[in-house]
Amino acid sequence: MALSTTFLLLPLSLVLLLTTLSQATTPGLILTLVNHCPFTVWPAIQQNGGHVELQNGGFALNTNTHRSFAAPSTHWSGRVWARTWCTHTNNKFTCATGDCGGKLECRGAGTVPPVTLAQFSLHHGHADFSSYGVSLVDGFNVPLTITPHEGKGQCPVVGCKADLIATCPAKLQVRAHTGHVVGCKSGCAAFGTDELCCRGHYNSAQTCRASSYSQFFKHACPATTTYAHDSPSLMRECSAPRELKIIFCH
């Protein structure tokens, strides 16, 4: 009996199911945020201008839990970071690091350094590239890595696994009201000079140079950007990954 005749003899419900499965498309890109820190973090997500807001810009993520959600199906760019040691009292939400204007849901608001930043540009180029990288230009507050899954081409794990809170130079330390160190500033944030901030005369690839402070970050975490004109090749391109996993702590 011909295959087409056999197919016609199948129950209508099964025919409809097979037709639906044959037309199904591969699920889109998934973003997964994982908290392996021994404390709650409050991930924040800020989109670049003109791009859609994701997950209302922020939420709480308990230790050893994760949240997965669909990325936009078209081009999107923005950044993700962890807020730490947050409190919500008397209708006021504040964080010792990464605060975004005293809001649980950042809704497009930026952050106060120091923070470890995950940066993304999704769905671009001729091969559905997702570019990603980790920046310590604005300092450090938690270890953070980005792991792509099922992508094509060069798709390395990047980021900073080291806990720089423990080794942060005294001049760069940020302390909570309890006295313990919660963040490590960049040289720019700590001293504000044009040279360290790559401003004015120093705002070019020729004049903006690594400092002893950026070298502290680079030595511990070489697969990160540590000053404004650091190597642009540190943003990795991965073609059509199935998932990008952002992991806080290890």
C-alpha cells in the first residue's frame, strides 16, 4: 500500500498532530540566570535604547535557583548584573551594590558601580550571531560567567570566576554599613581622574591605557574587559546558540 494511502487511513486527530509536529519550528534563544552564590541576588536587566524590556528589569533569585525565559526573537542588546545585600523595608528597596534607583524592577534604569556586567547583542549579522562578554570596567561585585549552549562557531565560556572581594585593594573597597566588603571599585570610580576614566585627552584607543587598577582585574580574570578601550575582541560571537546561561558565583 502506498505511503500516501496509509496516511489517509489514519485518524483525523493523528493526522492533525503529525501535521503540527512537521510544521513546528526550533524554539528560540533562551536566557537562563543561575544563582550559585551562598546568598540571594537580585538580577537586574537593562535594555539599550529602542529595545524591549525583559522580565520587568529585575527580580529576586534565591541561592541555588535559576530562572529561564525567552529572549526576543529579533535583535536585542543590553546588560545584566547582580544586585547584592538588598533590603525592602518601609516601602523602600535598596541594595548595597548594583542598585537601580531604589527599585525592585529596574524598568530600564542603570546601576551604581561597582558591578560585574554581562553584556549582550543578540540576533545580529548574517548567521544569527549572539555577541556576549563580561565587563569589569565598572568594578566587581560577584563572580559572573556566560556559558552558551548548542551554538556554532567559536562559543567559549567567558567571565570572571574569581572572588575579587577577598583580594580587592584597600583603596578600591566598598563596604556595607555592617563594615564588610561588598564590592571592588574601578580605578575610575575610586579616583575619578581623566586618565583612569579615559575622558578628555585620554578618550581614544591610543591614549587610554591599562592602569595598575585595571591590571588587578585583568590578572584575576583575563577573559573580561577591564578598561574603556580594552580589546574589542573580548566580545565573543556565537552563531545561533540555543541558550545563554548567566551564572552568578560558582
